[in-house]
Amino acid sequence: MMKTADLVLTQEWDKTFEKSDKVDHSKVTFVNRYGITLAADMYVPKNADGKLPAIAVCGPFGAVKEQCSGLYAQTMAQRGFLTIAFDPSFTGESGGTPRYMASPDINTEDFQAAVDFLSCCDKVDPERIGIIGICGWGGMALNAAAIDTRIKATVASTMYDMTRVNANGYFDSENSEEQRHEKKVALNNTRTEEYRKGAYSRGGGCLPLPVPEDVPFFVKDYSEYYKGRAYHERSLNSNDGWNTIGCLSFMNQPILQYSDEIRSAVLVIHGEKAHSCYFGKDAFENMTKDSKYADNKELLLIPDAVHTDLYDNTDVIPFDKMEEFFSKMV
């Protein structure tokens, strides 16, 4: 087995949400099968007794556990679940070099490593483990559910399919062989230049505030979250973004290929007015169409909600529904 590395973890409360007095909080670490040590915040209901159902949470894509994944984890712990919100490989307080990279394989493995950890935790019922993936990690969560039979229930909230958006552009507006070829030429030329220089460039995070009026709404929406109310110094989206070539491998590795073979329960949640809603709708359709395992799948559309409403708007995020959903884990 790979050894867990010693990470330098912040001990003070540095989240973008208020600390709850209904749960106990601590830092934990665990290792994935690539030997990368991941850092997580664990939330345990106060005065919990016996082995608890557990949930691992990650996302959004380019965010850290101090932002909305931690909010989800703490809130679900208030409702009786042992939860962890973890930083994925190469990001935040987790290990892995070079920094600011993404991988459809390694980031799916991060969820499986979280399940490893929870399965061996003496406070957890290993037969009642679920996962929540937010934004880009919603797609990774579905990919994990398709391969990991230990996962009993999955929530994909305001999800992106990162392979689709990298290959096809937003709203599939760049879905042609010619346009993909042009992107590949540009990115691979960047690889050559960066190898020659011996340093990676960054792709840029969200726009600084105030955002120009002529940008698309979802760009403004992201910036107001990451640069404004949920700014965090370790968040990629709050700062300089991913490495320019960091997501190259997503272009030809569809992660939802076998989603129709997921036998465990899945709840897909999306804002009805989110620019990303088509990802959730299509993922649900592909997961259930001609599938033998459609009966325990559900799509929940939240009226009038936009993408980031499901990041931190506790009046919109359907925590009651998620509590009911995960309580049925068997």
C-alpha cells in the first residue's frame, strides 16, 4: 500500500460558510491508488452513536473544500450523516504535482479513495456510503458510481460533463472534428513551449469584479461567487485557474460511457434556468434510456434556479430531498 504523506493542513476555520455547533469538525487525510494523499474536512453529528451512514463530497470543478462542498458536507452532517468534503488531487490542501491539473481517471479515483477511507472508518457503516458531486465533480461522481459497487447512492448537483464541454464547447457549439483539431493543435503547441520553458502557464480563473455588463450571465454568475461571496485563496476559480493544458485529456475520454449500467440509486439535481441544465438532463436521459436499472434514478429540476444557486443558496438547495434520498441507502 502507498503511504499517506504528511500534508500541511490549516487548523483554523477558514471556510466560506459559518461553522455549525451541531457537528464535530476535524481534518483527515487518505491516499488514492496513485499514491496521492488527499486532504478532507470530516463532519460528524454531535453525540452520534453507533456506525453512521456516510457521504463523500467534492466539487465544483476548480473549487476547494472550504467552499460549497464543505457547506454540503456540514449540512448533511447536521442531518445525521458522517461526511467528508475533500480536495481533489493537485488542488487545495491535497497532494499531487504538478499543481492545478485535472484528470478524468485520477479525479474519479479520488472519489473511490474517499470510499476506501470511509469503508475503513470505525464510525461508518460500510454498507451505507454515498457520494455527492457538484458541478464538474457531478460527472466524476456518476463515473465513480458506474465503476464502484460500494457506492450505494449518488447525487450529481448542478453537474457538468467535463469531457463533453472540453470536446464540444459550451452548448455543443464547437462540436466538429475541425474545431476539435484546432484546439488540439493550440494546446499541444502550448505543451511544446511550456516544456521548453520548464514552467506551466495558467488559464485564468473567473473575471475580477465588477464584471463587464456584456459578458454572458453564467460568467457573471461564476465571478460573483468565486471572486465575491465565496473567494478563497486556494480556489483555482477564485484565482488564476487551471494550468492551460490541465484539461487536455478530457477531450477524448467520455466519462459517462457506462452510466446506464449504474445499478445503485442516483439523484440528478439541476437549476431549471442554469446554463448547464442540459448536462444534467442529457446525463439523466442517457443513464435511464434502455437501462435495466432506471427505477431508482431521479431528475429533480429546481424552478427558477441558476447554476450557482446550487452552490450556496440554502433556500434553494434541496437538502430535505437529499436527506430523504440518502436515508434509503441499503
